[in-house]
Amino acid sequence: MSSASTAMIFILLLTTTTTLFFFPTTAAPPQSSFKKIYAFGDSFTDTGNTRSVGPGGGFGHVSNPPYGSTYFHRPTNRYSDGRLVIDFVTQSLSLPLLPPYRSLRDPRAARNGVNFAVGGATAIKHAFFAKNNLTLDNTPESIQTQLRWFDEFLAGQGCNGTASASAACGAAVEDALFWVGEIGVNDYAYILGSEISGDVIQRLSVATVTNFLEALLKRGAKNMVVQGLPPSGCLTLAMYLAPDDDRDELGCVRSANNQTSVHNSIYQSKLDGLRARYPEASIVYLDYWNAYRSVVRNPAKYGMKETFKACCGSGDAPYNFNVFATCGTPGAAAVCPDPAHYINWDGVHLTEGMYRVLADMFVNGTFSSPRFSTLLA
């Protein structure tokens, strides 16, 4: 397979692919005064905006069974068998699940928030990738697109400025939690097989997301949660594509994990700068990288049995994964009977069981800085 073909498949796959929120017996569900949540990000946070992405409806496989089979018992255009981290957090705060922005008919009816995240979204503007012939044009949305959607939503609420501009603007952002899910993995995927270096993507994507966060702060955001990148080298797709000698101590792809680790370090330094410039705001960083790796390091502790094998896939050994027969397509016939014990759902995205574990680690555990509970005080 050529490097260009591999890159195209990787890009496609990054966009494919009955209980209340679980808390340990020693912890009580958090109490908060948040009345709404605004969520941003990519397919790890998307609760349905993918439905109309790209020409001809975009990545239709996520609208097919077995997506959504565990909790919703039908596809909801979430990239999982059930709920995502944002769903668990929303439910833990006693709020209804967030509607995807593209499904809204009347913005004024979205009293409890909106999800602007969309599968395949990048941090860097789509024009950069198009200019360098690095995209299939299936996912033209970026984090800047989501900021535009947010402004359109605010305008629908009668707000055309910052929180201090009018009563309508203040009401739109007060008592709101701004949730910025991971964003940037797709940017690195787009450059596979190209001459553009990871350093260029790192610099542009971190700067772009930092500017996005500052734009939210300027619009009146006071409480913000920001996720770092996951260890992409532990995803089934990375294991499938990388040579066997590119592995770290956990068995994940070393080169990919090194890249996301450095990215996260630089990202956190930028968050420190924002905290200094906006001391009245609370910005919590969620350590996706170390939380995920903790589960891979000791899966049994978290109820997991399969660390790298996809639950929904082709049936091919050893990962139940084939780039030409991904979950939701006719060639993907093998679905595990117990997705709650698998980390990976479709080769790229995670199972509801893993998202449940991560949500608990973020909300009640030690993988947030400062602790998530500081937002609930």
C-alpha cells in the first residue's frame, strides 16, 4: 500500500470509526450549578453532527448498526457502541444529553446547551490541507467552523457580542460549562505520506486551538474543560499500520505516542498562559494521554480484557481489523459479545465502557489539573 493511500485510509477511519453515570462507591455524584454545556471537538465528542458531513452525507457507516447498540439500541451518529465521555459528564450533572448543533431547529429551545463537535474536524483550517493536497474534502470542518457555529447559535439567542454586551449575551453563557474535547489527531493524520512535518502541524494546531480558547474566554466563558490528545499509538489502527519494531513499553506505537505526548506538553504551557491572562476564568486540563495509558497498563483494574483488539471489525487476526472492512460497512461482520470489556470499538474510537472509565477518571480521579471538582465548588 502506498503512503498516500495509507494516509487517505487513515483520514477516513478517523471519522468512522441503562445505567446512570458510574462513580466509585466512595464518591458521590458531583453537584454543580451548571445549567448548560457547550461542547466542541471531533469524533470523540461528536453526538450527531456527522450526519450531514461531506458530499453525499459523508461517512454514512456511523449511521449503521452496530453503532449505538449498547445504550441507545440504534445508531445516533456517535462513534461508539453507546455514550461518550461528554454524555457521561452531562448525565452526571443532571442535564439532558446535548443535541448536535446541526439538528437544532430553534436555537432558543436549547436551554441546556449544544454540541458543536463534528467527526473529522481539524484544529488547523481546512484550507491549509486543501492547499497542500492533503484532504479528501470529506471533512471541511475545523475548530474555527465550530466557533462560527457557536456565534450563529448566540445570534439566534439574541446575542451579538460578549457576555457583557447585553442581557441576552449574559444569559447565554452564564452557568455554562465549556467543554473542549480533544482536537488535533486528525491534523497529524492528514500529513501521512506528505512532506509536511509533524512539527509544522504541532505549531499550527496548538496555536490555532489556543486562539480558539481565547475567543471563547473573550465571549464570556468562565468555566472551561480542555482535553489533551489521547495516546494515538495505542489505537487499533495505529497498531495495524505501524511496523512491529515501533513499539513502546506498553506495546503501543512509540512514534505516534511520542508525537502526541510532546503536543500535549506544549498545549499545557499555552493553557498556563491563558490562565495568567484570564485569572477570573477556571480552565481545567484533562490528561487524556495518561488516563488512557493507565488503563492499557492495568486493564483488569478497570474491567477491561482487550487493550488493542477492536470490538467491531473485520474478523481478521490479530486485531479484528481491516482498513477495507471497517465497522458499519458490509464487510465488517465480527462484533464482540462484550464491548464493555474492550477499550477499542471500531479501530479508532472507543467503547462506551472505556468512555465510562475515562469519564470517571476525569471527574473523580486524578487525571485533571486542577481537579474537576474545583469547577463544582
